[in-house]
Amino acid sequence: MSPPPSTNDHEIHSQTPLLKQHTQTPISFLQRIVNLLADWWLWEILGAATSIVALSGIIAIFVVFDGSSRPDWPSVLTINSVISLFSALTKLSILSAVGAGISQSKWLWYRQEEPRTLQDLQIFDDASRGPWGAVQLLISLRARHLAFLGAVLIILSNLFDPFLQQVVSYPDRLVPSSDIPTVARTQIYESHSSEGLPLPGIVDLNMKAAIYNGIFGIQGKAALGISHTCGTGNCSWDAFSSLVVCSKCVDISSYIQKHCKGDDCWRLSLPNGPSLSGLGRQINSSVTNISSSLASIEASVVKFSSLKSPSPNESTDATALECAIWYCVQKRTASATSGVIHEKVLSSWRNDSAQLSDSSDLYYMPPESITNSTTSPTTFRVTHLAAKALNSFMSETFTGSGGTNSSSGSSAYTSDVMQALHNAPNITVRIDNLSVSMSNNIREQENVISNHANGTAFKTETYVQVRWAWFAFPAAIVALSLLFLLGAIIETAHRDVLVWKSNNLALLFHGRELDLGRDSERVVVNKLSQMMARAAEIKVELVREAEDWRLVQR
């Protein structure tokens, strides 16, 4: 018979059933490794180490490919598929360790001062197998045991893969292309015929079209018409210089001289400039130089002043503007987005000493800060024939009058340009638009010293973006799992509990009143490896005796 139970720990261990003595055989090295895996935490430690290596592999993939272009791998192999492989290995390794820790926790649960219900044994076993059992364990333990952390990890591990898959995204970005985009620029302006030959004293039709387009066109649209090449649709150009025309308008309403009788002013005039007589909404424009703010501009394309009067029923007063358009050299940058080009003027320079001449060209030699001389020519020129012709044409264009008769309501203008200026809500905007249109025409002319500014083309590329914030959750799961395993190992050693983990043989060999032996000669089987070795020699059968089921040794 078995010795009586004792409260002494040593005596408690001696209650282990003793099985029939058998002949001892030498243990091989491989068998020693197997026994070590069974009797200690070596298998779980290897699993934890594997999870660390696999997670490190994932981090290495992130570091190597973060910010790089999407790799051109075979269609069956992607970064996400490689990550999924490492993720599965990490999760499998760490969950096996967590499951073993929860299984070992049930023996720690029963190694306490007060007894526990036998039902808890099944709850711990279910928790080590999946999330539903882990939920039941959470409800049962209520954070009173180390296994509570293990159950939380079992549940949260189901989010391991979704979070890890969110780490890598594939946005698009623009990267430099091998194409070389160009934008028109020039350092000379001379009038040409349709055959490309210089025209003596005549403005060519292309420039006339640009002038009319600037005056009559929709606000700002002229800026979109500059000639450029950009095969990818997205390009940029560093600072470049070109010969263009600049413009400026100033308000000279303070110079208006009024001739009134009572509240009715029947005559308006500017000193040495245009004048208006009678009542009605009118405009008069002429080539004059009235204010001092534009007096320093020499060799201008045109300089004119306009006088506008409101209709009698309008509360606004008469207005006057003086505008000048002149040749200048501008430093610009440009960019094209989705095929639409935009330019930005960085600085402008003009030659105030230039004079219109019947025989001498206009030369412009701006400072290096304008020309960017390491890459651009430094001398710009307007031929005297083109300058004289354009000045004559523009002077004629901006000289005229017109308006609406206040009594009859009919309108009459000396030219379409006068009508456009009269009806324009803002003449300054129209003149700015005109200068852009003329500048585009000058830059697009073909001549021996006109060239293009080269830029950089950009193409769309899909690249790898690592969003590290999403990686915090998987990394935390692995870290907490390692801590849980370490806690289970320390607690097992502290409470002097054997490492049985999830093995069911411990219940059969060490269950109360279980007797798998029949002979008086017994051997101690405390270690898991001993139980496994003895279990290999014992044969049992599930039999039914009346209404009772038993495992019976045969």
C-alpha cells in the first residue's frame, strides 16, 4: 500500500506512484536532447529565439526597402508575401511559447495554499489552445495570476498579421526621368516674315496676334501658352534668363483737370494728354509722358495714358492711368504639373540708358545675378528695325477714343483696342496680360542665338513606404510574450514545481488514487521524460464497467 500522505513537501513528492522496475538501458545523446526538451524550457526558449530572429528579419526588410522603388520581383513574390512568411514564423514561434507558459501556469495555479476547483484545469487547457478559451480564462482569473497576461496575448495575437500588413504601403512619387524637358528663352528679338526672313520696319503677324491676344484674351490665359516640351507632364526648370517685355501702370487721376458748371463737369483733360468733352461714359488714350514715375524708362515699346469718365448716373469719379511697356531681361523658374506649365519671375532688369535709333540696336547686359552667367549668355539684343517697328505699331494701337452717348445709348470707338480698354474692369490687368503674351512671342522666335532652357523631367514611381507606427503593436506582442515566458520560468523555479506544461501524462501518473502498476516493485516517474518513457511501455484500454468508463492497464 502507498504510505500515508504527509504535509511535508518531500513527503508529498514521495506520493508519486511507483511503477514496475525495468532494466535500465544506456541513453543516447539524441535521447538526452529529447529529454532536455521535455523536462525543461529549451523548446520554448528556441521558439522565443526563433521569433526574435524572424522579427529581426522583418525589420531588416523594412529598413532595406523603406523609401526605395518597388522591387521588380516575379509576380508570385512580393514584399508583403515575404513579410507574411516571416510573420507566420514569428507568430507560430511566440504563440507556442505563450501556450506552454499558460499550460505550466495551471500547475502553478494548483501549487497554492488553498485548493482550486478541478474545473480550472480545463479552463487553463482551453486557454492555451485559442482565443475563446483565453477569454474564458480572463473572466475566471480577473488579473489574479500570471496566466492572465498570457490569455491577453493569445487574444491580441489575432491582430498580429493585420497590423503587420499595414506597415508597408505603396504610394506614388515623382522621380527624375532620363528625358530632358525644354522651355523657350531667347536673347534677341527681331521681326520675321512668315518665311523666317527679317522684316525691315514691319511688325510680323505673329507678334500682332500676340498683342491682340493679350488685350482681348481672358485674364491670365496668355501665361499658359509658352512653348515647352515635357514628355512626362511633370517637369521643373532651374533659374534661367530671357529677353522679354515688362509693364507697369500708375494711377494719375490726381492730374485730371476738370471744367465744371455746377455739379456737371463738361470737360476733363490731362496736362499735355488726352481730354474728354461732353457727358457720357467715354475713354481717350494717347502716347504721352505725364507722370515722373515712368519718365526714366527709355526705349520703351510704348508709353501711353488713358482718361476714362463714368456715365452721369454712376457715382464713381473719372480715372486716369499711365502705362509703359519696355524691353527687359527676367530671371525665372518654371514648373509643369500634369502638362500645365507655371512660371515665376524671380527678378527683372532694364537698361535705362538704351535709346531708340534708326541704325543702332538695343543692347542689354544685365549683372550676373540676373543672367546666371555660368549657364546662360550675358548679352541680349533688340534689333533697331524691330524696336522701331513695334514702337510705331503700339503707339498707333494705344491712340484712340470712344464711348457711349448718354442720350442715345449708342457706342462708337476708333478701334477694337479702345473698346476693350474701355470695357475692361481693370486696365492694369489687361496690360500685364499683354506683356506676358508679347514676352511669349519674343521667347518663341527662332533665330541663331535663341535657345531653350533645359530642365528636369519627373516620372511617377511606386515606392515602398514603411509606416513604423503600425509596427509598434506586433513588436509589443513579441516583447510581452518574451516577458511572459520569462515570468513563467522564474515562477516555476521559485515555487519548486516540475516542468510539466501541457502534457496529460502528469494527470495519469500523479492523479490521486491512480494506480497504473500492479507489482510491488516501483520506480519514481516525476520528470516528464520519465513519464513519457514509461508511458511508451504501458498499454491501456478504455472500458465500460456498468455506467462507469475507465482507462484500464492491460
